[in-house]
Amino acid sequence: MGNEERRNQLDKYCNGFANVRTDMLKMRGFDKQVMAATHGRGIFTSNVFMPPSADFFVNRRVAYVSSILQFTNTSVGALSYNWDFGDGTFSTAQNPSKQYFAPGFYNVTLQINGGAQTKTINAYIQILPYRSVPYLVGNGGNFEVNPTDFGPETISGTEFQRGNSTVSGKNGVNSGSNAWVTGLVGNYANNTHSMLYSPNFNCTASGTYTLRFRVKNRFEINYDGYIVEYSTDLGSSWTSLGNTVLTNWYDFANGTTNTAFPRFQAFFNATNTAFNQKQYNVSFLAGNPKVAFRWVFKSDAGAQEVGMALDDIELLGPNNTALPVQLIQFTGVVLSSDKTQLNWLVASEKNNAGFEIEKSEDGLHFYSIGFVKGRGNSEQTAAYRFTDENADQEKRYYRLRQRDINGTESLSKVIFFDGNKLSQKLFQFAYQTNENTILLTSFENDLQYTIYSQNGQLVQSGKTTGELNLLRLDNLAKGIYLLEVKNSKGQRQVEKLLNLGN
Ligand SMILES: [Ca+2]
Ligand SMILES: [Ca+2]
């Protein structure tokens, strides 16, 4: 850091201190951290004299293919950043966000100030795979095959470890030679908060789904234990599978406020001296292509016990492939006045014949403009591209029709160009000729739409059901309206609507 910058930083720190007396001023020897204790204004610290050092953390250590991770730089004295995410991708941003497109363990390195300091954390991130349903012991639920289908994360205290413990109360396994155990050796620590994550399951098909597993455990009675949570958004948010006591499920109602879990969050607490089966009907998750589970163990501040051994996790249900073709990104760019290039990224492919590229000028009627061959079967991420050579229309909609070798098809989301710009809007709409109807096009499902009159009165509302939605305006008088569309994340877009009537 140059003298000028130091002075500017000091000015910033010293701002407003003119009339404050400093009673004590010290510099810590080993890292040159400065501390000033003021008269009546508290204690202040400054790192302006500290030597540069690289450091960072990430919001999630265990995540899924295409989860969005947020890295935070905590370096001292850094002016420039070079991140290496361990998968052949890099960033120079201060606090980058990042997606991984293949399962595995990744080393992450942050280099600051052009190589002045470097921090590398090996196997820092674990990315868990997508798996099919039913998922049985032989698919990986026994923790013998595909051992990296599951991953532990420790917030504090004792971590889940894979193996065979000899500690009485959690000793042994239900199958093979491995269980996931809250510490293979000794008792669990006080104030433990540790988790075990499942793979991501495709539960798109309708039907009955059951999650079940075997557990042997001994916890401090009435205080420590575990719950099972689920996520439908690649692990961004988690919800407990129920919060009451049920047969073969949570056994402790937790009516007091001094246990390891919040009051009235029931949990597993009772002792299981053998590997007993627990199960939960998770059919309410049908229709979700992204379902994951995690086991959350917590202990309170006193009295330790041996803990738990978990084995033979299964998710029973109707047949679902492991998302045969994982399209993780579909976007495009205008190359010239009549050429638009489409780009898409695929994480893994199973029996993929290829992609039909479809185009529309009204968002409703699509026609094929080309075909790009797939790779059949692959676990590697691949980038595909296609150029529309006749892209001189003002409004252009594109989508991909992915075709399996056996003839099954699935459609991608629709992307939309307005002139030379890829639209990032929540939705588009177009008036339909000779009808009191508008076509609402969106890349997202389940949007809440509301139509207001000019004086703010709600006149019509509803939910969208797919990418293309026809909204009828028959009941509305001629005039100007406002159409508001919101998604579940709170994003909102408002457009003016002109109802010309019949
Ligand atoms: Ca096992
Ligand atoms: Ca305890």
C-alpha cells in the first residue's frame, strides 16, 4: 500500500475523532493491529499497519451441482484478487459468486495483490451429485458404494464421520462396514451443530415417496438429538420434515426452551440400542426435480453422550431418472444485425441424442431452425452453441427441445430477445389480435399476477402455470391498467396495459 493510500485510510479512520481523547494507543506486535481506547467513545481498532494476508470463506461448504455459492474475501490489505476455484475457472472479483457443474471436492485458492499472499484450502467445497429415484441401499444409501453421494458439514463441535465405531451405544453398522457416525471415537462435544447431506433427488413423477433410514443412538435424554430437513432449491433453504411427534419419527415433543432445538421443534431423542428404522412419508415433495435431505445433529451446553450411527438411507418412490440431461444455463448474444448466437451448458447427459433449436416471433408458435448433436452419455460439463443466421426480427423467442435416444423429449425455458438485447425481465407480454387476451411469457413458473385499474383498484389476479399464459381481459372495461407480476423471491415488475375491448 502506498503512503498516499495509507494516509487516506487513516483520514477515514480518524474522521470525527478531533475532539475525542485517546487514553490508550497500542500496536499488537505479531500482526501490527492498532487499538485505541478513547475517553467515553469506546475502543477502536485499525488494520492499516497490518501486513497483507489472504483469507476468505464461503457461505456453504457442501452444495449441489449448479448451486450458487457466495465467496467472501476477508484478506487484510488486499487491492487485487485472483481466485482459482479448482475446476478450471477463475475470478478477479473481490467477493465472487460461483457455480460448480460436476460433483466432487474442490480446492480453492485466493491470491492477493498479484501474488503477494496466497491462501489455499484443499477439498474446501464438496459438490454432491444428482441421483435417480428409487434410491436404495445398493445405489449408495448403504454408504459402501458411491461414498461421496453424502457429505458432512460441521458448524461446531463433533463432525459426522464415515466408518465403524467401537463406542458402545453407536458401535457397528447395519450394512457392510460403514455408517455415518457423530464421531467414530468418544462422546460428542457440547454445543455441537453438525450435518450430513444427501444427494439431490429427482422427484418429478407423481406418486408416493418414503424416506427411511436406520439409526442406533444414545443422546442426553430431553436435551440433545437430531432432526431431518429437506430442501427443494439445491440447498439454499431447508425445512424440518415435520415438527411434531409421529410414529417411527420424532419422539420428543420439546416443550421447554432449554434444549438443543427451538421450543416445539420436536426431534429424535430416545435411545435406540439397535439399528431401528425411521421413516417419513414425503409424497408432498412429488413434482420437484430437486429434492435433498440433511440430518442435523445438535447438542446443548452440558452433559455429553455417545451420539448416533446412521446407515441404509433410502428414498422409495416412482421411477425418476437422475435428470437425464442437466441443462444448467441457456443464454444468448447478438453477434450482428441478423445473427444471434445461443449458448447452453449441460452438466451431465444420459442417452442424449441432441437439441432441436426452436424459434418463435410471437412467443406462441415455435418452429425448428436447426439441430445440435449431443454426446450420448457423459458426466462432464459441456458447452454447446448455435447461431441463428436469420435473426433480423425485432422480437425473437428461442427454446431447446432436448431429445433422448429413445425418443423422449423435454423443453428448456424460453429466452427472449428484444432488438439486440437479451431480455432479463421477469416477464414479457404481447397483445393477441382480435381477442381480449394478452400473452404473458415468463422463464419462471408460479408467478403471482395482479391487474390494477388506474386508480389503484385490484380488478383481476391469479397465478401463472407455465411459461406461456393467456390472460383474458373480457371482464374489464376499456381503458388503461397496470399489470404487476411478482415471483416468490419478491422480484416485481409492473407494466402498463391497454385494454382496447372488443
Ligand atoms: Ca453401511
Ligand atoms: Ca447435552
